[in-house]
Amino acid sequence: MDVGLFDFELPEDRIALRPVSPRDAARMLVVRPDAVEPFEDRGIRDLVSLLRPGDALVLNDTRVIPSRLYGRRYRGETSARIEIMLHKREGADLWRAFARPAKKLALGDTITFGDDSEGIACELGRLQAEVVDRSEGGEVELRFAFSGAFLDEAIARFGELPLPPYIAGKRPTDQADEIDYQTVHAREDGAVAAPTAGLHFTPELFAALEAHGVSRHFVTLHVGAGTFLPVKAQDTRDHRMHAEWGSVSPETAAALNAVKAKGGRVIAVGTTSLRLLESATGEDGVIAPFSGDTAIFITPGYRFRAVDVLMTNFHLPRSTLFMLVSAFCGADIMKRAYAHAIAEKYRFYSYGDGSLLFRGAPGG
């Protein structure tokens, strides 16, 4: 499928650089592909009236770690500044990462983060990593001098919260982002990007939904930096998704199957929750416990097995996520929905407004 089919023009002033406050005051575009009037302008708090008792919300409880690191590579008498974006943990002391500029790195190079003037004995002053693998697109594999919890502490000390490039390129990260770029339900460290649909929820909104009879369930998908990578291939069949680690507990799988058996709907909060649920669901529609990597790539023609409704923010043109929502509702309806959102001045991307998408006809 031609990637150009998923392109659209977005005015730069539609990109939100800060979230609204409070979180649940954002707007929400409701899209019902089979309705006579498919678009309805609502707000996040309207979820209570838009969902039914017996429905189930599924949210991603991953927590964003400070995964952007700045260091220096030394080789002989030369050195180079290196920016590292961690994106997938492969072991206690091993991370896959994107490096910039990657051409400055070779196998066996050591990168030093922090103060390199205090000597090897000062563990609090610096962090070192060795390049143990390189691949296309600036991706490297790094083996750190620390492991486990000690490495986690060092990354927290030297790292920076990884705001998306379309925000970071316009303003620096600040203390407000430390709160704004985490969901209120984040608890499992490991993501390098926020599951942004979940940013809209507040304890008050959760309480209102619970009182309405909508249950709440959590899965974990550690979102990788690959979510921001452009699709460089011209044909979707040539694009390679980066794997992300996820988990659906036996208890959550059983609860969601029970919801579906009683006629309730599964509402995925965010594309990360949807991708994980679809990875865990068999052709019979039964959701199974899951723990491992997923690189599922959803494009129009995909037949959804688990998710009935998707709550998500507005996505980048030519991105895998815009392809996913086009698969969920239909490519034509989503192009029209985004044109409507642009005309009505919805705020786009991670800190922007939300949408509530009802699933279109199979194979759309």
C-alpha cells in the first residue's frame, strides 16, 4: 500500500506544545463511520455518557523513563558529542538505542555520560556504555557498566525526559513536563514515550466512569522511540516496525473475555493498548495472557479481533499510527475526520486533544 495515501497537510499552529489544564478538559472528536453524521464534537468528560455500563476501559500503565542521554565518545586523542535515545531494554545491562550522530560511533567505542573528570572510581559522577552492535538507521546496542537497579538509578540521574521531537524542537523540557508527560496511572517503568491518550484521565474522571458501570483494566506496553520514526519506505510492506515489550496478565485477559461474553465493549485507551490486545488475541476472538515482544503493524485490511472502540490522540501524517486508525475506521473517513479536526481547530499530537473512534466495517 502506498504510504502517500496516508499523507495530509497540518498547519503548524495546530501542534500543541502544552496540555490543557485540567487534563480532562480537552476536546474529543467522536467518529462513528456508519452514522449519517459521522463526526461529533465533544469533550473528554463526555466519555461517561458515550460509554455504556458493562463496557471496559483498557489503559497502558507504563511509566516514561528519562531516556534521552547526552555523552561523549573518546577515541585516541579525538572525541565527539553523542546524543542517545534509549528505546528497548534487552537485558539487565543492555539497551537498544538511537544515536545521533550515529556515524561518529563504531563497534567497541565507549561513551561516557556525566562528569568524566572524577575518575573511574566515582560511580555517582558518570556512566559508561560500550557499543556492542550497530544497525541501519542510527540504531546501536549499548552495554552499560552498571546493571539492574543500579543502571536504572544512573539513567534517572543522567537522563532527560524524552519529549517528542515536534515539541522538543520548539521549547526545552521543563519541570511541568515531569508531571504532564506521565499518566496518573503510570506505574511500570520502561517507556521512552508516553501513551498519550491516557494523559487525559484524572482521578475524578475515573470515579465518574466507575460509578457509571464502566470497568477499568491495565496492560503494560513499554512504548519505544520507534513510535516517532517516519515511515521512509514508499510501500507499507517494506516498513519494519521496532519491537516493544508488553504484558497482559491472566487476570486482565479473563476479565476482558468475561466483559465480551456479557455483551460489553472493549475500549482501548491509546494505540499502544490496542496493539497489545490485538497481539494477545487469537482468531477466535479470545484474549490470552501475553508477555513478550510485539511488532504488530496494522494497516487497512486488518481484521480486528479484540477492540471495539479506540480512544486516541491525533497522529502524524504518513505515520504507522495514522495507518492504524485508518484501518480501524476506514481510510476515507479518517482523512475526513482529520480535515474536520483541522478546520475546527483541534489541538494535535501528544499534548493535544483526543478522539473516540468506533470501529468501521471489517476490512476497511
